[in-house]
Amino acid sequence: MNARTAARSARALATLAGARAVGSAECQQRRTSQHPDAVFFEQLEAHRQLRLSLLAEAKLGEWYEVKRLLDRGDAPGEADSEGVTALHLAAREGKTMIAGWLLDAGASCDARDASGRSALAYAAAASHPQLVALLLASPHCERTDVNERDRTGATLLHRAAATGAHGMVRQLLRHPRCDPNACDAYGTAPLHKAAAFGHEQAVHALLADVRTQIDLPVAEPSAPGAHEAISNGESALLLAAGHTYYDSHARHTAIAKALLAAGACPNAADKRGRTAAHRACLAGNEGVIRLLLRARERVDWERQDADGRTPFELAARAGHAAIVSALRERGHAHGRAPAVRRATSVSGARREQ
């Protein structure tokens, strides 16, 4: 496209979509009448016939026009000032057939926009599993990086797990090079994300992959000033057990159940020496406590954290009477004598009320 044609295209873009909506029949009717705007509609019809680039048609969502231009032999690799190509746009909109045509015409899977995102990243972010499958299976995309990272070090699988897009999680995991244990700049793996945010189906999808390390601790953050709420070496089980929002306890209990059933170690501890029992007692998650009381692997209820406190002591200090009662009834009222006596008297008083 020469400079003059490009300039004409830019002027036409603002009115082209409207012109097509009006349709050639209406334009013809108004042109043959004595309508005062006849000249305007003649110009509009001229814009409609203007040859636009394949990328411009893609931006307008004119996918049939994109196909026509591909059939005519137009190259599909044009990018705008932000590095966005027609393949990026087709991926974002879930246009699987169009994406296939673009790939067959020579569109590059490896083309990145100004943010470093490929068409695969666009498709994954928009939750289009079929398009992701096409891009990963296409012979034109053999070099595509399924573990592509954004500026925070998050992979496509991280983002799918964090948003609960379990269908996308499964689709990405089908690729042999997909790494379910990759850590982002904050030290978290996809399983940590899914467990922390309460996405049960995404957790199940990750646990179904034999490559997933169930007890993988959160690694040291590599990002300067990284958020420290999840940076104490927690496993996914600890993140689920210690979630503090009461209205999401049921979801996190279900996640803890899935993790324990998959073989998560109930005695794994974070950097503060706290296990899932410590965290659930502190958060008041009674459901997780009952799971741990029934766990196949023996839970160490006498274990002390870095501050010398047992799970029972943490529950007592936090005022979680139901948990205190449950542990006392099962003979797990371990801890320093004053704390145990105080918890016992409080739970007894509440039971008498």
C-alpha cells in the first residue's frame, strides 16, 4: 500500500463501518433520488469500494473481507503501531477458522505486540480453548512458547489458574512442554494461584497432571518489593487452609480435601513453622480442621510454630471456640499450660450458655 492509499484508508476507517451497515441498496436509492445528501452518499459508496488493508479489515471485524483479501494473495503479516497483527485479533475474538486461514497464508505465530504477547497469549487470555488448540497443534507454530511469560513472570497457565479458567488449564496442560511448576516473579506456581483464589475446578485440572508438584512451596520472590502475603514458603494446602475470608471457607475446604486426597503432606510447614493445622486454626476454618482430624496421614497436633505455639493455642488465642472444642474432644488440646487452661475454661463456659 503506497502513502496516498494509506492516507485514504485512514480517512475512510471512521465511516466505513457505517457505510456497510447502510448497505449498497440504500446508497443506490438515495443517490438516484433528489435527496439533499446524495453527494454525501456517493462519497460513502466510494469509501465502501476503497481497498483497505487486511489488518484494517480485521480491526473492523470484517472477517469475510479478510478471507477475500487472503484469497487475493494479500500478505497477513502487517502490524499496527502497537505490534498487533490480524492473527492477534482473530485469536482475541476466537475466530478459529480465520486464524487457520491466516496461518496457512504465512502469518507468524511468534509475532509479538508491544507488550510482548503472542496470538497464543491473546487466545488464552480470552478463554478460547479451541483456538489455543489450533495454535499449539499447527505445524506453522512449532516454535511457539507455551510457557510464554508476561512482565510479572506469569505464564499462560498462571493466568488461567488465577482466573479459574479450568478449561483453558486443561487445554494448556495437554501440551508436552507446558510446565505446571513454573514460578512467576512472586515465587508462585499455577497450583498456588488456583488454591489461594479458591478455584476448585482449576485445582482439580492441575492435580490431574502427573507433572504437578503438589507440595511445591512458594519460592523466594524475584521481583523487587514483591508482595509478601504469599512468600513464606507455603504449599498449596497451606494457602487453602489459611484463607481468612469466612464466606469462602467452604471452597477452600473443598480444595484442601482435593489436595489431601491427591497426597499433599498435612505436616508440611512454611518458613514460620506453621502447618495446615496451624493456619486453619488461626483462620477459623473448621472444615479444614475436620478434614485434618480424619486425614489418612497422622497430623502432628503437638507441633509448635516459630513462636512456640501449637494449633490448639492459635485457635484459643483467636477465639475459635468450635475448633477448640473439636480438638479438645479428640485429645489434641496440646500447648503451654496457661493457654490450654484458658481455652478449656472458655469453651466450657460457652457450652454451658
